[in-house]
Amino acid sequence: MESLRSDAHDVFFGSNGFQELSAFLEKKGYSKVFLLTDTNTRRDCLPVLLEHLPEAATWELLEMAPGESNKQVSACIPLWQALSDKGADRKSILISLGGGVVTDLGGFVACTYQRGIDFINIPTSLLAMVDASVGGKTGVDLGSLKNQVGIIRQPEMVLVHSQFLKTLEKRELYSGFAEMLKHGLIQDQGYWENLITRKPEDIGIADIAHSVQIKNQVVIQDPTEKGLRKILNFGHTLGHAIESYFLTAENLPTLLHGEAIAAGMILEAHLATKVCQLPSEACDQIKNGFNQYFEKVAFEPEQITAIKSLMSHDKKNAFGTVKFALLETIGGATYNCEVSDSQLDAAFEYYKV
């Protein structure tokens, strides 16, 4: 697959995407082209981009600090100021080269600068390729609370190239793999069963394209997350709360997104056995599948209490009630599920064993 149409933009896979980008920029005739990186992708990924697209050397370069802790409105202010100082107008375009933090924040900066300029994403992490490449979600965190401020707006195009994966550390690669496993769990049992027999290091562009296609089929049916799109949040109600807790807790290691949602998917699979009649054998398969790739997270009782409290900020909630996306089968998900506090406690007990 060389390209995929998603709502109002194309996702290009492989080197052909750089040619398409060059032709697109020439056709549109933007007043200025800006390139946003973080310090890591400037060092590791910009040379790859220049190898395939030498003209990128003429673009105006913007840079931010790396990591989820910098996905804040405070990081947007110097970028908005830099755009203004460098003469960006509404006929300019911002291209984001980086992982999900860079593409989420870069898209938000573009959507809000002068009430909106065009933007393009070139995801460089596996997580960003299979998740942030489709759907048009842009935004920032509010303190430790994930993605509380943002806009859904589609980029002009997305370029996915597997050469960028060579720049990733093992943890980052496995973090993205967790999202691919989720795609199989919610929509494609055969895909899930294939992935759990493989190593994330062996993932290729065809696998990435399949994950993007699964997410795209959901997003096209529900672009603004009023219904079906909520199934993409399987594992994320608890996973985001876990990620937020470990982001700010003292003397605890920060968890990557995929590490947190891997734990979240095991927990929510157990909830599904109580609420959606997911067979216990399927729940055990999910648990064993993730345990191949991710170390267990140790949860103390007071930490579980704090994590449950953080769930109150989840974006799927309605009228003060926490709503979950859960599995009915492996390959089939539903949404707007409610669970009891005792069921949550039982899920954490199941996770520990």
C-alpha cells in the first residue's frame, strides 16, 4: 500500500511520500514553510528527511524540548512567538517531524496561530505512525492530565517512512507496538493473533499500514468521536490515568504511553469479563500477550486510589460518570460501558497475579 485516504487527507507510506510532499508544496505555493522538531528528532530524524528531501534545508526550523512533560500550553507560546517573529502568515504551513508529542502539539500550534494555518505530519515514532497519523486530534496536556485542551482538525497530508524507526530506542518501539496490539483487539482478531507471535523489531511498513487502515475505518465513520470512535480508547481510560499518575509521582519512573495502556488493556479486559461477557480465556490470552512485551507495573493501594480518581478527567465521561470502551470479543469492542468500584478493585487484583 503506497497511500491511504483518510477523511480529508492522504497518508503516504514509503519514499513516495517525499515526492508527493515536494509536489504538494510547489502546487500550493506557501509563503513560508516551517519545520518543527524536538531536540532528539532534529539530531536523529532531520538528516533522514534531508536525505530524501534536500529542499527541507531551506525551511524555517522551530524546535521544542522532547517528552510528554513538555506537551503543555507553555511550550506553545515560544513557538507562536517564533512563527510571528519569522513572518508566518495565514498562507504559511507548519510541518511537524517527530513523535506523538511533536505532532499533537505542532498541530495545535498550527490550528491556533492566526486562527489556523495548514499543517503536515511526518511521524517518526511507531506510536505516532499508527496512532497520531490518522484522526486529526491535536492538543496539549493540562498539567498531568492527558490531552485536555485541543482541536480535531485534519492535516494536509501525513508521511510514514519506516527508516525513522531505526532512530528509536527499544522502549519507544515497544510503546508503539502496544497501540498496534490494541487495533487487533478492537477490530481484527487475526491481526492480534499474528502480532503476538512476533517481535516489535520485525514490524514493517505493511503492518504499520494495516494498523493505520483499521483506525482510519473507524475515524471515517465517526470523525468527532460521538460514538464508534470511542472504541479506539480501549485500555486508555485506566491507561491514561496510570500514565498521568506516573508522570508526576515522586520517586517513581515515568511510563511511556504504550507501557501505561498495556497495563490499561489488561485491566480493562478483566472489566470486560464482568460487564461485556468477554470469555475469561480471552482475557487470559490478552494478559499473557502483553506480558510477553511489557514488565508488570507495581501498584500500591494508595496509588490505585489516586489512579481511580484521575479517571474522572477522562474525555469519554458524561454527567460525572466514567465511561469505558471494552471488548465483547477479541476483535470486537463496544463503548459507553460503566463499571463498579469493586469491579475496578478486582481488575487490579487480576493484574497483579
